Amino acid sequence: MSTVPPNRNPLLARLRNAVLDITLHRVARNTGWLLAAEVVATLVSAIQFPLVARLLGVEGYGMAVLVVGWVGLVTGLLGVQTRETIVKYFSLFLSDESEPQALATVKLGLGLNLLLATITFVMLFVAAPRLSIWLLDNPDGAILFRLVILRDFFATTGGTTTSVLRVLDRFRWLSIFNAFSSIATFALVSTALLAGWQVAGYLAAMMVVSAGQSITLYLACQHELRARFHGNWWQADLRALRQHGHEIRVMLLSLKLDGLRKIATDQADVVILGVFADIHSVGLYKMAKQLASYLSRLSNPIYAALYPEIARLYHDAGFDRLSRFIRQLTRGLVTGVGASVLLIVLLAGPLVPIMFGAEYTPALSLFYVMMLMHVWLGLIWAPGLLLTLGKTRQLTAINLASALILVSLLFILAPTWGATGATIALVANYWAWTALILWYLGRLPDLRLWARRKLSALS
């Protein structure tokens, strides 16, 4: 007995397909703009990174990344993550044409960033001499810490201002800005290093770039807000967010906990390795990690363009077209990531000794293992999806679990195996995160990502 499919409204089907096509086109366009800037940044970095590594040497490079890692660790622990919160609620209030709430969201993000950054700045600036003696065995290294502290302070508002510009669909401007920033960074860094200013000159150049980026982003954000709204964000009344106050607090707290995973993967591994290994090993490990991160850098524009589109598509069309969109996206991501990993691995062997020098050749074995961490890129859309669905706590739990695995393995493996142990811990973190995400997505009852599979209800 055959089953006749129910009649469908052809006009409605065409409208649904049109919405999906428009969304895919907008994602492709915005990703293209950001990817173009990231390609420029990657090409510039392909010149700058070997230049920095060669002129500083393994010891100097290890010292620089250790200082940056420690300051970044403390800044990350005491700061607040506002990017995703701004994207979610600023886009929601724009859709509702609620000007007071939209401006209040911006005020909340910038206010929290500046308040916590000021507290962290004062604390670390005072503690810099002691940190220098403890970590570098050199009281003169306080200037290095203070340069990085200033760099991170200037960068504190970038998350909020960039998120506002993304929601306002200013991807083209962001692309040009990011490309110009990369070129300016290279010019300042190379000038400082070629002048013989060593680690202090390198960190000073990074601090100047951070200040310029922060000021430019703020002015662009302010211009766009004035063009869109009648009021100014600093005059907004935060009480306009009272209706959403509880969920905003929960999201900010959850994302704060969620940020611990990023802190662990970005700074904690270098810091913990520095406790158990010498600066030379830290330099080799960071060089391998930096080289492996080029593929992840190219993924940043994809996520930056995807998250607002996932939120928009879900609010406008629901699960049906969202599931189809993600299935199409995942197939393309898996293919692209696999081909990219293979190409980078094949090129690294002959190029690393030529570009960085023979002293960095031992880092190749670390690099080959690190490339296995990119398994997560096939699910780069998953965090934005879970945030859109209000599953912030669940995403936080997954991120914290994988971060705990990383930190635990670092303390277990780094004392014995040094940089090799840290590399294994780093890869295990990403594989654990991917496995947990796949498991949780399979339990979402309304999300049909895999065909012919009965999904259980999520308790």
C-alpha cells in the first residue's frame, strides 16, 4: 500500500526556498568579505611570524609568549565575554525596532568591559615587578608585562563594538579594517625588530596597534549607532533591559564560564608548560601551535558571519530551514577542512626550516600532531546554534568539560613529556569537545541534522 505525500503549497515552498537561498547568499557574501581580510592577515602573518621568530630567537620568542600568556590568563579570568550576548539581544531588539533596548544593550556591553578592564589593569600594573621576578628571574622584565597589560586594556571594548557592526551588516567595512590592521601591525612590528628593540619593541608595537584598533572600532560603532538611532548609547537607560535582565545575566555568566575553555586553549597551556619546562620548550611549542592555528584563523570569518545568520534564520523560519541550512553547511565544511589539513601538512616539512630557521625544526613533530585538533571545525556552527536555541548552560557545560580535560592532561603529561605532553593534551581537548557536541545535538528533539534517525526528547 503506497502512501501519498500530502499536497504542499507550491508558493509557500518557493518562499521558503527563497528565504534559505537569501540566507546562504548573505552568509557567503559576509564570509567572503571577512575571509578576504583573513587571507590578507594570514599572508602578512606568514611573513611577520617567521620574521619575529628569527629575530627574537627561540629564547626571546618563548619569553614574549610567556609574558603574553600570563597577562592574557589573568585578563581572561577577570574579564567578561559580551560578543555573543550583544549579537543575540542587539539583533533581537533591532528586529523588534526597540531603540531604547538596543542602545541599552550596547551600554551594558561597553560598561562591563571598561569596568572590569580597569580593575584588572590597576591590579596587574602594580604586580608587574613581582611577576617579572617570579616568571623571568629578571626585575627589569616589568616593562614587558606592562606593555602587554596596556595592550589588553585597549582591546577590551573591541568585542562589543565589533559585534554591533556585525549585527548592522558592516562586514565590508570590517574586512577593510582587518586587512589594514594586519598591514599596520606588520609595519610596526618589523620596524621595531629591525631597529634592534627585541622583545620590548615587539610588545610595544603590539600595544600601539591595539590602541589604534580599539579607537577606530569605537568611532565606527558610534557613527553607525547615530545613523541608525536618534539617541546615544551612553544616555540609554539600562532599566529598559529589565524584562530580559535574568536571561541576560544567565547568558553572561554562562559565557564567562564558557570562556574558560578559550582561556585554557589560548593561554593556560603555555602558562602550565612554562611551569614544568624551560623557555626554549615553550618557544617550540608556541611556534608549532601558531603554525597550526592558521587554519583556525581562516575559520573565524565563517563563524563571524554564521552566528547572526543562524539567529536570524531561526527567528524568521524556525527549525525546518535551519536544519537544512546546517546540513548543507556541514558537508562543505568537512570537505574543505580535510583538504586544507592535508595541504598544510605536506607544505610544512620543507618550508619550516627555510622560513623559521633550523633551530625550529624540532617543532615539526609537535605541529603534525596538533593538526589533528581541527576535527572541531566541521561543527563550527554548533556554538552559535546552541546560543540561539537558549542552550547556553549546556554549551558552557560542554566547554568546561573539555577545558577540564585539557588542564588535567597538561598537569599529568607536561611534567614528564614537556611540549609533547602539552600537544597531546591540546588535541585531546578538541576531540572531547567534538564528541560531546555531537552527542548533545543528537538529543535535541526538533533539530533534524541526520536523516532517518529518531531523536529522543531532551530532558
